[in-house]
Amino acid sequence: MVARTFLIMFAIASASSRSCCRHAVSSSMKTTTTSTSIAALSTWLVSPSSSFFYAEASSSSSESSTSSTSNGRIKKSQLGRNNNNNRKQNDYSTAAYASLGNVPMQRIRPAFLRGTFQTTLDTNATRSIANDTTNKEDEDGDYDFDLLVIGAGSGGIASARRAASYGARVAVVEKGRLGGTCVNVGCVPKKVMYNAATISETLHEMHHYGFSGYESGAVGFDWGFIQRSRDAYIERLNGIYDRNMINSGVLRLKGVASLIKSDSDSDGDDNNGSGVLVKVSPDASSDSTQQQQQRRHQKQQTTFRARHILLATGGYPDIPQGSDGSIPHHAIDSDGFFELKSLPRKAVVVGAGYIAVELAGVLQALGSDTSLVVRKQKALRNFDELLSETLDDEMQRHGIHIYRNTDGVDRIEEDDASRRKIVYLNNGEVIEDVDVVIMAAGRSPLVESLNLEEVGVEQKSGGYVATNEYSETNVEGMYAVGDVCGNVELTPMAIAAGRRLADRLFGPPSFQNAKVSYDNVSTVIFSHPPIGTIGLTEKEAIEKYGHENVKVYRSKFSNLYYGPWQVEPEEKPKTAMKLVCAGSNELVVGLHVIGMGADEMLQGFGIAIKMGATKADFDSCVAIHPTAAEEFVTMFPWGLGSPASGARISPLNGNASPEPVLDG
């Protein structure tokens, strides 16, 4: 009698959250499990809207039993394994076998061949694991995973996929949509709205180039259209993240993770060196009653053991209570901006950071009467003053009302009939007849559910997880990357840190000291106009090196785009640039730009500064004309400074370009 049951295998997720549950099957699998262990997981890992999937397996001969402990942890589990031996017969990934909806089980996409990659994994001579952890068998029961990542944002997924590429057994715990803040309520949808706002500005300005029709009302804007298109794009990205995890052999565990100490001393001897387990429970926030939440929690929570645990939960926007607790009831946060169903007639954005100025710029450009409330004199106070002052001027020129030195919002009242808000500021000023108030005054790390104190994870001011330069926490075998650490809260920084961590833990010996640098990280603010910045501000450079050792080059001009405009020169939008140099060699320690195209020009200059470029190196690069970026390599005085290069092979004085190092 053929025994049939369900075996957890790599998650095969739908391309959209509305897709039906897919199933994966591998005819070469010969393992079955007992119904006891499956019962502990099947009730919550599989649902029409979840990303957990089982493969139906059969066996007519030997059976390997999987048992579950009383606390719900699965031992001898096959969770997250790459199962290379089983796949040798067909050389396909699990993603090559799937069904969409009611379509019969069949291969629906090109097979993902793993022959060469698999051979590399199975050859000890060609694959060296730094800590010798991948696919290592434990005599007293396997780890469920080599790496268990909590949080499926950009950093967490990047680390998970890189670890899986080395053959590690990897899972990611996530309760929401894949991609984290950046994909769902951050960088990506924000840039879509920024693009829409930029188009609006171009339409408003097109008469300067001879185009007509804007003033006649022939041009309209449909907020609902761009919202639907934007959300469909985000949904597609969620699916891409899902498929990337599948193809990498990373398992998704849908739920809320928390850290707990193992009940037994024996677990502490071999579980990531600290006896910490990960308990995964379903997200009960959508349940309608407390009784339902309790039933689901008691029935469905499951505990896993991992050699390494990575915290990558990100952060969330703060909303202050106000003097009477009214602010959360009458305001939305930056996440809520992406849920607005229509363009507000009058909006108030509270905050002085990059999120606040970005949202204010978008709303004003699209037609909202927008006010920006800052606690002190201006926004972006921690950026170079050339950037903050130029942006302040440009925001006012665009029509944004700036409320200064307010010390924040005291309270918000709402008219019951009109639903309009009245915003009372702490300095006594009042803003009336407001449709939407957006609080963008700060963010906090998402750590509440992690139970950090119980397992002894140290935290910094604000609740951020404390880590060293290798992304290690004070608890052995536990790490953290991304916004939860509060170092450099940028998506690419989290991705780089996550990948380097996986390289060090699972990669070859050449990566045993792999880490990222948090110095000289390029940053762009999608304000109107956009800002690009890297390195030290002028003030920071003087404080670090002394006034006598710092030399600053500046330029301010109108982009050629505004050349044909028949307006007074002072009325034209400005581009401002600054090079901050230090030392007798004039090493470029800071570069700052605000104006049209700043967002796209910064990346290349970022490479130069990371490599130690000097002012002379900048001058040695022949300008691309006519562009705004050429101003950085032609700043006065050009070619008359210190003839010192930061390059290993100097490009100065007409020297030949470097040649590649060729093997053999």
C-alpha cells in the first residue's frame, strides 16, 4: 500500500497575492513523515493566501520518520534542505514543477538546470565552507536550518539567497508581503510617485518650449490610475521576490517570529552556541475575535532550531501621541500615504527628514496645497548646509508653506461634518481646513515581537539592535542587518551587509573576514529638486581635520534645461554643487549636489570617492559637455591644485590608463 502524505519542501509562491496556491512535486523523493509532525504545521503553513506549499510524496519501501517534540519543534526535519542527491536524477529545481490554479500538475516553466552548480556543491575539493556548517549532520538530531532569517525585506532575502547559493539550508520568516519597506511602502512606490510629480512639473513648464494645452485644462491627472498601476507593479515585484527565493532553494515561513531560550541544556550545547530557538506563530492581527487568536496561537505555533539566526525585521514609522492623544486618530504615517485613494486638496506633512521633504514635494507638484511643519528652522539640518538651504529656497519657490521652529504638533482636531482637520502646533500656530495630515517625523526598529530581552540581545538607544562590524550581536550565532540596526538605513546597505554576512558564514576561506563598510555611502533624496550626497559635510570635515586643512569648491548655476525660459535669471531653478577636500593632497572627503539629474549622476562619483579620488583626479577626467555633471570635473580653479592622485596608477599628466591583470 503506497503511503501518501505531505512533505514540506521549498516554498513555491504565486506571482501575485491573488494567485491560487501552487504545489510542488518531485518524483524522486522517497521520504514520508508522520501525521503528528505535519499536524503541527499544516494548519497554518498552507492556506489559499499563504506562501507555504507541500509536495505530495509516495513511498512503497523504507520510511524515515519525523517526530515532533511537545513544544512543537520538528526534529530530523527536512525543512529547507537543498536535497541535491534526490535532484540528481532530473537536475531540475522544485520551481520547474508547479501548477497554476486548477491546471494539471506539469512543468510550466523552463527547467532550472543545476548540473554544474550541483557538482561544485558535492565536491569537497572545490567548495570550502568557512565555518563548516552547511549540510552537516548532528548526531542528536539535525538543525532545522543552517540560517533562519527573520524578516523578508531586501537585506534578509539577499542574505538568505546568498547563503543558499553555498548549499546552506535556509528559511525566511515573514508575516507580510515580500520585499519589506523598500518594495512595498518605501523606495519603489515613492519613486513611482516622484516620477508622476516630475511629469506634472514638466507639463506645467512645457510652454517654455513652445507646447500649449496645459492652461486650457486639456491635461488632467487621475490619482486612482497611478495608484492602481503602482500597486500592480509592486504586486509583480512581490512575485519576483517569491520566485527568486524559490529558485534559490529558500523556504518561506509565513508568520510572526520570536526568540526563546531552549528548555533543555542540551539544546544550548549545539544550537547556535546560545540555546536560542525561533518560535513562529501565525499573524493573528487579522482575526476577528480574541478567542480565534488564542485558538490559532495554541494550535499553530511551531519552534525551529538554526545554527545561525539573522534579524532583518526593518523599521516602522513613528506617530507621536500629542498632548491629548489625538494625533494617531487624525493623522496617517508615511505608509498611509500609499493608501490614499485620492489627491488631497490640502495636506500637511510633519517632519524635517528626507521622507517628509519627498512626500511634500510629490504632493505639491501633483496639485495639493502643501505645508511642511519642521521642529526647528529648516528641513535636512544634518545635511550639508548648501543642500538644506538650496532645498529650502526651492520648496518655497514651488509653493510649499514651511512652518518653522514649531517644536512639532501639539494636537489635531477634526470637524465632524466636513472631516477637515485643524492642526495645532506647539509654538501656537494653527493650520486649518486640512484634508490629510502625514506624520513623517521618524522611524523605530521593528523589534517588539522578537523577545530580545529574554534571550539577552543588547540594544542601543531607540531600541536598535547593537552589532559589531561583522553584523554580530552579543549573542553567539545571532546577527542583524538593515534598519533594525540603525547604522545606515538604506536598502542597498542592508543588501550588501546581508550578502557579506552569508559569505563569511558559508563561503570559502577567502571570505572568512568579509564585512561591509559604512563609510562613504552614496545617498539620494528624491525631493524636488533631487539631492545626491556622499561623505562628510563641510562642517564635519572641519571638525575632523581642522579648518586649515579643508578646502571647499562650490558652484551654483541654472541647468541648461532652463536656458530658453524667458524669465529673470534669479527665477530659474538652481543646481548647487560642492566638493569638500582635505589635506595637502586635496582628497575629496565629501561631494554634495542638488538639482536636476543629481540622483542619476551621483553613483559614478561615489565610486571615485570610495577609491580615494583627489581634486586632481576629478580635474583629470575630461568633461562631458553639455551636462550638469561636468561641473564637478571643471570646478575653478581647474588643474591648478595639488598634483596628487588617489589612484593606484595615477591618471595625471597624461599617464597611460591602467591595464588588467591577466592570468598566465
